[in-house]
Amino acid sequence: MLTIKAITGDESYAAQHLSNNHSVGETITGQWMGRGAELLGLQGDVRMEEFEALCQGKHPSTGELLKQRENGDSARKLYDCTGYAPKAVSVMALEDPRVIEAHNAGVPALADEMELLAGARIRKDGVNDTRLTSNLVIARYDHTVSAELDPHIHSHLVAANLTYDGVEGKWKALDARQMYAQSTYLTEVYRNAAAKVLNSLGYEIYQRVEHGWDIGIVGLSEELLQKFSRGES
């Protein structure tokens, strides 16, 4: 499943929400992903100063303003695109850590398709349109539990409100409307990649009818899955 949330304001989103795995003493280090990140020379571990610079629309190394500054405190800084593993995967991973690979296959497939939908607004020579840019600056943060400490494997693919318009040769604010519009499709991309891995590991899977998109694993009862789903819709 995929959810997309626009993040506004000046709070340190990474430090307060992404680096904490809801477990005392456990800190999560993000990883850079995306073609936009490559264009900025970002790779490997996410450093907080780089992340915060991007939140302000600045180059993570030079501090140069990459795009025209947004007006007002409500300007979008980030898009938190979160991919959730099927509950059955989160629960089965307690017994068989191999199934985490289903999630780890789904996440890059999801990120690749998200990038293809990235765009920027064209406001030049009287034109008001959107151009596909197909690049994102993504910080990936992997979590394994929910706020209630239930098994809940998910990855935050946090995209900066930036994308590079190769036609005009400059960075612009991200137009994420197609990402929102295609969220059901993106969920299917993730699910299909995850299902392929589960099948390769020998698991028999099925669709949890009452939970729409979700995948079940034969042998895990609905009662057990519900037991580990406190606070989840």
C-alpha cells in the first residue's frame, strides 16, 4: 500500500519522525535514492544538514538556492510517500527474515514508477502546463514497527519538493499530481514485486478480501494478523 502526505512548515521532519523506529535507543539512517539525488551528487547515508538544505530548496553541498523560494509558511517542503509491506509479511518476518526481501523488492520498483510520474509546471510564454521530468530526490527511511510496537514493515520514500527540468535546464518545485492520481497503480507495482518474491520463497499467497489490496500468506490466520494490527485502519 502507498500513502502520500505533503509536509509543510519548518519542523525537522527527518529528526522527529523518520529517524525514530518507535523503539527506545534505535535510530534509523536514511539512504539517498532517485535520479534527482544523483544529479545533486547525493548517495549513501542521508546527512541531516543535506536533508534540511533540501527542505529549504537549497543545494545540499553549496547552499545555493535551487528554485524560487515559496511564499508563506504553508509552502510544501517534502512529500512523504510511504510504502507498507503486507501485514502478513511483517508478521512472517518474525519467524522467517527472508520474507523482508519481498518488501525490499517492492520499494525500488515503487520508487522507479514514482519517478516516471514526477513533473514540473511550465509557466513560460503564456503556457500553463505540466512537463514530465522523471526525477526525484528521495531519502528512504526503513521502519519495522508501528507506534504500538506491532510488526509493521514500511519505508518512507521522502521526496524533496524539487525536480530538475532538463528542457529549461533548472530545478523547479515538484508537481506531484500524477503521483497522487496514480497511487492505486503504484500500490499494484509494489504488490506485484513483493508477491513475486514471496512466490519464489515457496509461500502460497492470497488476497485478503476485507482489506482490499493486502496480501495474505496461507498458514497465517486472520485472527493473528488482526492481533498485530492495533491502531491500523
